[in-house]
Amino acid sequence: ERFTIITRGNSFHLSRAQVEYDSPNYFSAAFLQHDFAEARSKVLYTDRNPQLFALIVEHLSGYKILPLAEKALPQTMNAELAHANLLADAEYFQLDQLGDQV
């Protein structure tokens, strides 16, 4: 089972295992609870930063993403700002394990 998250025109494809990782979270609620339209379409749109979201996908794959590698930083952010914004995204997506690491 595959799920698609589109952020600012960039598509990310997640497996059910990735959606369930660090759950309950925004993705498990949207995709796995039948009262959400996203559960039927398996597509979710968000306006979050796609470069930071790529790091979140790595986290949902079970990888360590911290400390942030310089090459992983969004082009418009230094390490401190990327770290702060990653924490904001962890809170937004209700990823408690990631938030605790950040």
C-alpha cells in the first residue's frame, strides 16, 4: 500500500510502514482513519518545505537524520534555522520521536 504526499509540487511516496512509524501522527490520522478524504484518495497536499520534508521521509524510514548534514540543509536556511524549522515540522506533523530528537 502506497501513499503520496505532495508538498509545493514535490511528490513523496510512503509505504504503510512509513506512515505508521512514529505514530500516532498526522499521516496515520489522515491516511488510516476512514473518515478523512485522504484515506480514500491516498494523496495528501501540504505547503511545508520539501527539502525539510525529505528529511522527515528519512526519519519515517527509520534513519537517523541528526546532526543535519550541510548538504541536507535547505538552500534558504543555515543549520540553526533548519534545525528550528525541522522541530516546527515535527510538531506540525505530530512526530513525537522526531521532536524529541530535535
